[in-house]
Amino acid sequence: MSLPYWVGIDLGSTTTKAVLLDGDGRVIGRGITNSRSNYDVACQVALAEGLADARLARLARELGEPEGEEEHSERMQRISLALRHRQFLDNLEALHEVLLRLCAEKGLDDGWRDAVGGILAAMERESAALFVPGAERKSDFFRDLAGSMYMRLAEATAEERGLPYEQVLGLYDKGILEVENRTPSDETFRRNLVRAAETGGFDAEMSDAARRAAGLELVQAGSVGTGYGRARLPFPRKQIRSEILCHGLGAHAMFPGTRTVLDIGGQDTKAIQVDGAGIVTSFQMNDRCAAGCGRYLGYIADEMNLGLHELGPLASKSRKCVKINSTCTVFAGAELRERLSLGERREDILAGLHRAIILRAMSLLARSGGIEEEFTFTGGVARNPAAVEALQKLVAENYGDRTLNISPSSIYTGALGAALFALRDKDAVVEAA
Amino acid sequence: MLESGNVGPTGERLPDPDLLLLSYTGCFTFMKWFELLREKYDCPVVMLHVPYQGDGVVTVPMRKYVVDQLRDKVIPVLEQVSGRSYDEDLLRAMLARSAKAEDDLVHVLQAARNRPSPIDAYFGGVYYIGPIFTAFRGTEEAVGYYEALRAEVDERVRLGKGPVTPDGEIPEERYRVVVEGPPNWTSFREFWRMFAEEGAVVVASSYTKVGGVYDLGFRHDPDHPLETLADYCMGCYTNLNLPSRVDMLVRYVEEYQADGLLINSVKSCNSFSAGQLMILREVEKRTGRPGGFIESDLVDPRYFSAANIKNRLESWFQMIDQRRRTA
């Protein structure tokens, strides 16, 4: 069976997102990956992830279960985690090959090869625990997951074998670039899906459904690209749309009552006003300085040796918000260390940093025309609870009662808008014909 | 250039000034510039204070205030430095030539009312105001330049041709734009290309009026030489109050059938940038056409972020497309 799909790809500075729609404009799959320094690959990986997600949704439907990941049944969760684990192991195998090759190229002896082999074998063993229901992962990207495991294991191994730690780490830093620039194929996923269903202790119903989901032919019928790196997308010019318009339309599709959209992404913050049809009427964004954007939080997380996902929850524990003066990434780092040295608590400083970001966003919102009912918050930072709390507070103080919409899939807003534009272009072609 | 011994882009050395004369109209940053220049050249400095049109009009006392300064402060120093006495007949003759050149300049700028516009009234426009605004005001050369320009532009209108850019002619006029604010001199060509590539033509701009708003009727008047100089200084675009600027921009958007107003807000000139968001909202409200807002600078290259500006410009052009489709 063949199913045409329309894809929107949002090539952000931090992550690349893909949203796949069917001919009726329903979301059939979503994919996300880190943007790396290679936009072409990021684009292909996000699409492959989107296709994989579409097949999983199809599997759920074949099983007569809800399709959304959040509502997955126990067996759907198990097979989805098994597939993720499989993907992790494939990447690990590729990493192993690359590291051994690097050892050979550098003329390192067998001791090094054994050390690397030992680290990767331990990673393989430990990885199973990451993919059990309820397991907490700091990130879903192979680079981050494998990186933190490797770092920890390399330290012990280096000490045990008397090898220079920095050099053992250096191997990983070089190797991971090659591994993450490999593009996963839909073919491999289809094979893995069938294999996971057959070998994971599932019943015959699951195997049959998996075969049908894997057998589905997904055919790309149209695509539109957007986002910070949109000029680098392998799309023709007319298939590239401004991220402002995509975020406006995406937010409108998620919440049709939307009139004001705030998007805080990695590299920029956008305040957008839309009309009743999701058409942008006005917008403002930060100038060349990315102060107070997602990257700022990433930098702060690094400074505090925390995962990006951990910042918000920690800041939410604050009882006293420290006043932070600068949303400049460089100055904030200095201010952060100064506050720590003065004995301020980490959560209180973090609460202050979140408030500083939102204050900057509030000024852009005011410049764009204020906050109208309803107000939708999108982008990666909308998933951060402390940022949301600060926003709610400041909106209430400055504009009174406003409905604040945040979709659990807010990070996909731009990609959704792009996919809707792709679908509209199809309609335009049909009309013209 | 100053530090390298005043050698200009043509390789020729410019002579040191004998006198520095400043009227504050353009931008008050100039006061600081001239303080520095005075230190550098150690020559007489005359500062002509020009009152701001706070209430949107030039009053009789305001005119008298400037004329008195010209007569009592500026002319005596000029006489002293040059060793020549003030010749009012010569000034009248220059003002008459200036007015003639101004007629032709207005004709050229208003040619942008045609579809397609034969000129770009911002990126191209700064070349057109150059001879009048800088060195050649009141000269025969300026008169000749504007005659030739007028003929060339009329010919382009006759042929139905659009503007010429450094990269060639714009094949199709897709957007008609009014621009407020100075251009980005440090990345001028790259900035222009962002418009040209999208088929965006600037049909009117406020920056080309910092040397006089001739298209709104002002002409140098040889019969009242000092008064007309005073009116000129007080009537330059950046000396107008915000309501007058809004009126002018609304008029441009409508008369030149523009798709909307774009503001290039620069960091280094408060005379332009203060109040621009209010201007944007007002013009949007009164014309019903979407406004665009970009930020850069006229002199500091660090404020020019090509990716950011391109992003906003593309978004704005696509906004206009969307409006057209749903209109």
C-alpha cells in the first residue's frame, strides 16, 4: 500500500525538525535531531526519524491503539523503546568501527584497541537500561547519550591502563562527527521493525501488524523547508518559507484561536501577530545578538554541568529569584560565577536567568503589538517549565488575563507550518491545473 | 581616511579644511564629530544652531533666529577666513541654479510613481542626491547632471524599464517599498542585493530627504537668500517632528502605490531611530499595509547581520505575498 506525504522541515540552529502530513493535513509523523554542523545530514536524519515515527503510528493504528506517543500502550512503548535501542546499538557499532580505524591511522598499539573495545562493550551493556519504560534520558540524541557514557567509562579505563585521558576522549570527539553524519535509512528501520516485533517476545498480532506497517510505501509528494539554516536546505528556492510565517501558521494550526505567538528558539526570539487565518500581520525579532535565546540556556547548562532538560525543573524549585542583569551570554556566565561565589543557591540564580530571558521576550512582544488573546508559546524553550512560569507571571502583570497555549509538540510548530505550506502548494497546483 | 592622511578612494589627497561649518540638522552626533575634527585640524569652527520643528511648523522667530546667526556669526567668519566679502548677488545666482537642479531632482524621484519604477529611490536615490547634497550645490555641473539624469530616467519610463543595480537590471518589479532610515553604508551592495534578488524596488525613501524635502514643495528662493537658507536647514527630514514624518511616509505609501513601509532602524543615529516603532504602527494603521522592521547601522559594520536581516526581509516579502493571495 502506498501513502503520499507532505513534509515540512525546520532547520534550526540547535535541532532540526520534520513534520509529515497526509493529504488531509493530519500529522502522520514527526522527527527531530541535533543540527550538528552539517545541515544536509540533519535534514535527512530528521526526515528519517519522521518516517520512523509515521511507521510506529501506523503500527499503533494496525493494533487498534491510540497513535500519539504520549498515549502508547505498554506493548507499543516496549516496541518503540526496543527500536530506539536497536538504533542506538547500530550507531554504537558504527562508532566502534570508526574508533578502531582511528587507532590504526594514529598507529596506536593493541592496548588502545582493547581499551576502546572495553569501553564500547560496557556502553553496549549499560545501554539496555536507558531503553526500559520509565528510564530517564538526559537527551534523545546519540551524540549526547553515548558522549556522557563514554566520558565516564573512559576516565576509569584510562586510569586502569595508564593511558592519557584527554587522548582517549579525543578519539571519541573525532569519531562521533563521522558517526552522526551517517544518514539512517528508512529501509533499515523497516527491517528493524519487523525484527523487533518477531524477537521481542510479542504475539503474532504484533508481528503481523509490524509487517504491514513496515510494508507501507511512504511517498514524498511535496516539501517545504524553513528555519535558521533554510538557505542550506536541499530544496528549490520556491520551496523555502520564512520561519516567521511557518511559526505563525503552525501555531494557528495547533490552536486556531491564536493571535499572538512567541517563539524562543536556539538562535532567535520571535514575537508574531497573526490574524484569524494564521496569516502574519506583524512581527519583531532580536537583532544580530542571540542574547536571551535558547543558546543562552545551553551555555548556562554547560557552565553548571547540567543537561539542558534539567535547567527548568531545577529553577522551578527556587524560592527566591535572584536578579540577573544581563541576557548577554558572555556576561551572564560571569554573573553566574559571581553569584555562586557570593553563596547564592543554584536554583535561585537559574530562576533569575529564566526571568531575564522572558523579560527580553516581553519587550519584543510589546514592539510587535502586545499580547492578544489567545497567546501561543512555541519553540524549544516552551518545554522549559521555569521559562513558562516566568512568562505566565509577566503576562498577567502586563496584560492581565490571557489564555496561554503550549502544545507538548511545540518544538515542531515551525515544521508543521512548513508542512502545511507544502500541502497548500499542492492545492495551488491542482487549482491551477 | 582621516588617519591615512586624507587620501580618498581615488588615491588623491584631499586638502585640509580652512574652516569647519556645521549645521546640526542632520544628526546631533555631528557635534562630537566636529569637536574631534577641530582638534585634528586646528582651524576655526562655526556651529549653526537649527531649531527643531517641534510643533511641525517654522515660525517667524525661528527663521529670524537662524538668519541672525548666518548674518552675525557665519558670514563674518567666512569673510575672515576667505579674505573675501559676502557677495549676495553671487549667492542669489547659486540659489537660482540650485532651484533649477531641485526641479529636475523632484522630477526624477517622482518618476518612481510609474509601474515599473524606472529608479530605485533609496539605493539608487543616494546617488541622485549626492551632487546636490554634497559638493556641487548651486553649480552649473549640478544643473547639467540633473538635466542628463532626468532625460535618462524619462527614457527608461518610455521603454518601460525598471531600475539598474550593480548586478544589472531588475527583471521584474515584484514589490514596491517605501524605506525609512539610512542605508547600511558598510554593506551597501550586499544590502541592496537582498532587495534586488527579491524583485523589491524602493519607490520612495526618507533618507533621500535629509538634504531637503523638495518633493513636498521647498525650493531655494533667490529673492530671499538668507531666509531660504534658514528654511532649508529647518525643513530637512530629520528636523521634522514625528507627526510630520508619519504624514510624509503615509503620503509616500499611497502616492507611490507601495506594498508597505520598511524601517531600517540604525543604532548610530537617534535623529532617525527615536520614535520609529510609533511611526511604523501609525503608518500601518493609516495605510492598512504591513510594515517591516529591520535593524542595522549606517557606519558600524558589527551591527550588520546578513542572516538576520535577510530573514526579516524575506518574511516581510512573504507576508505581502500572503496578503495579496487572500485579498
